[in-house]
Amino acid sequence: MKHLLKLLDLSSQEILNILNLGDQLKYELKHGIAHPRLAGKTLGMIFEKASTRTRVSFETGMYQLGGHALFLSSKESQIGRGEPVQDTARVLSRYLNGIMIRTFAQEEVEKLAANASIPIINGLTDFAHPCQVLADLMTVREHKGRLEGLKMCFIGDGNNMANSLIVGGLKVGMQVSVASPQGYEPDAEVLAFAEKHSGFALVHNPLEAAKDADVVITDVWASMGQEEEAAKRCKAFDGYQVNQELMAVAKPDAMVQHCLPAHRGEEITAEVFEAHADEIFEEAENRLHAQKAVMVLLMG
């Protein structure tokens, strides 16, 4: 593993290696065992999309690993003023030990990796959210004791979360079902990958997708950059809410995951969210541990 650009690039074993190291680093942190595995190393963090969890978890993670993180917003760097990505990559490669980028186009992340001589980590693009899904898989395994054979369903927009959950889930042996409205299905490249697996189903009926699910996952209906579509999307996603009716068809001990921020009353009811809040905020915490594992494996 040279970079983390999208889960399509990783083998099943590489995903499990990240999860196993994430578990170990979490254990060490909880038991006060210092692990300065990236002492003297510096991570550059490029943000073209704002974030709470991504910035805090990467910055804190580098600190706990004995390294340093630099925040680079597009407003304050030459990349936001038209400097070619390939030039930014070649310059930053001479200063840093790794780059995390949170941006819009997957192509920008791929181009950065193609021109950099240091590891590139995708903190989020419109196509993929690999760091979040690694944290999701870590959380599910903590609660269920395994991943293989479990049924995971995603209800909502076929966005970066859906794309990465499909790939990550199938690669670790889960069954994956997705319910999205027509016109809001996951990316064609992801569906081409998924259709090679017998454990995948794409449907338009949320209750069908959630039937006998071990894990129910959702996300906001309008992601960052889609605010102008909010009213249109609310109409399109009517009926795609994770609520008591939907949870009733899942397994009685089904988990709920949400990458946050959550819009209670839209994609999930406040009742279901609060009933599963411990799982959801454990998932948020595991961003820290999974990302630390990624950084150690790439930069250590």
C-alpha cells in the first residue's frame, strides 16, 4: 500500500491490516501506552472542503504518534490560486512525509498521488470516503466480533459513503444492500465491481434493503456542495428515512451507523439516532484510530 486514494485500490488483507493496527493503537491509547511511531514526521493537510472530524482526528492522531500536522486551506495556499496540482505535489513532497487532502474531485487526489513522492491519503472526495468507512468497519467488528457474513445495508444517496461502503463491505466478506431513489444510485465504477459479488443488491425499496440487516447505515441527503439541491433532494428521498418502521425489519440487535453530521428528522429520526448514539459516536471516535493506522502503515 503506497497511498490511500480509494478502497478499490486495496486488497482485502490490506483493509484488515489497517483494522488490526487500528485496534492495537486504540488499545495502547486507552491503556496509556505511548506509541510515537511517527516521531519527527510531518503530515500536510489540504482542505478544499471544510471539516470538523477530519481535521481534529488527523491532527490529534499525528500528535499522539509523535509527529506534527500542518493545516493548509485552499484559501491560504497556491493550490487555491491556480497552481497546478502536479507542482504542489512536487513541492510538498520535499517538505513533508505525507499529505491528507479533502477535496471535491477524485481526479485531483489521483493526480496528486501520481506526482508526489510521498504517501497521499484521501480525506474525502465526491467519489470516495475511505477513512470513514475504515472507521465504520472497525466499529462493526468491535460490536459484532466479526465482519464476514454480516449483512450491511445503506439507505440514501449513492454518494461517496455508499461507494466506499459497498467496496469495503464486499472486500471483507459482508453482504451489502443499498436502497437509493432512481437517479441517485452509486457510481457506475463501483456498481461494476459490486455486480461481480453475489452478496450485493441495489434496490429502490428501503425496507427490502434493510430486511435482516445486521448493520443499518445512512448519510445526509444533501452533501457538502449540494446545498442548492436540498429541497429537490428532500422530495426525492421521501421514504428513505431510517426510522422505527425500517429498523423493525432489520435484525433485533442491528447496529446503526452515521458518518455525521446527522439531520434528525430527515435521513434518520431522533428516536433511532439516540437509541444508537453510543455506536454512532464510537464510530466517530474510530476515525482517529483507523486513520492513525493508515498513517503508520504509509508513513512509518
